[in-house]
Amino acid sequence: MSPLPLPLALTARLSPVVVLAVAGWALSSGPAATANSGPTPASQASSGASAAPGPSSAAPAVKTYDAAPAPCTGVPVATVKSLVPGAKTAGKEIPSTDSALRRTCSWNALKGYDYRWLDVSYEVAASDDAAKKEYQQRVAEKSGGGPVPGLGDGGYSVVNLNTEDKQQTREGVVLARAANALVVVTYSGSDFESKKAPETAEINKGAIKAAKDAVASLRGGAK
């Protein structure tokens, strides 16, 4: 029996994100001159003067990473072979609208009737606080998942089952934050002979493994 063709429904879901941060500046003004009962010309002159603006009190935004690293080297070859059997271990980088802010690498392969797809994305925000806010917003938009302890400065995973044309596909997504960078891993699988998807535990474990490798690679390349 020959392998069946891939369903069109299996595509990578990529959504570039752009994060903007705005710094505020505080101006201080000098105290008003106090009037005396018998003002002298000198005191009259000083009463109309205003102090020059003081230096800014706003602290500079903390930013660990200036640009998104190369994503195709973010996951070791051993991990790729384990999660996506038969895939080209070099991976394929997906074109980005701004490669300084977001870069994604993809691996996919069909071995017999078993199909696997892995995406690893790095996204860089303007500051640690901006990345934390974006991470929290994305976690809030997802449901049915849970935290991943020990994954960067925050980790979250969720697994969903999709069914189209009676073909099951299970997809796991892991979000992680490390300083001002976000790591997003998507890992999915299908069996085109049984029409069934891999178990939730298998997909979740694989996605978390790839995310931990990607975060470790990111931190290893920090300036």
C-alpha cells in the first residue's frame, strides 16, 4: 500500500508579532519665589525666574536580546530526529516580515503513514516588561493548558485535537519567555493509516522538550 497524500489542513500557523514600547519623561520645575514684605529689585527678578528642567527620572528599559537568533540551530539534531523521524535535520527557515524581530524554523516529514511537524519561533520584544505583557496576553487567549515549571521566566503548554475529513491531528503549543524574548513551539502529528492522532502526552512531551532546548540555546547565545 502506498503512502497517502498529506491533507491540505496541515499547515504551519505563523503570526508575526510586533511589540512597541514607549518611554515617558518627567520634567521637574523649581519652586516659586516667596514674596517678602519689602521686595528688593533682586528679589523681584528672582520671583519671575523658573528653574531649568531636571534630568529624566525614567529608568531605561531592560533589554537582554537585540535580535531574534537563528531558529534552525535552536534545537539539537538529536531532538529533531526524535520528534520528526525522517525530516531533514537542517530544517527550513520561514520568511519573516522582520527577521530582527521574529524568526521561525520548520521541520516536517512523513515516515510510512506517520506524519510529524515541528515549528520553533523566536520573537524579540523591546523590553523584558513588554515581552512579559505579550506572554501573559497570549496565555490568556488560550484555554485548557497549564504552566510548565522551569521553562525560562515563564512557560505554558496546551494540546488540542483537530478533526477534518475524519482525519485526526493533535497539536501542541508551548509558549516560553526568557527576558525580552518569546519562544513559541508548535508540534503536531497524525497517522494516515489509522486516521488517529498521537496521544496527548506524546505531543505535549515533545513540544516541551523542543521548547526547553530552544530556550537553552537562546540563553547560551546571550550577550
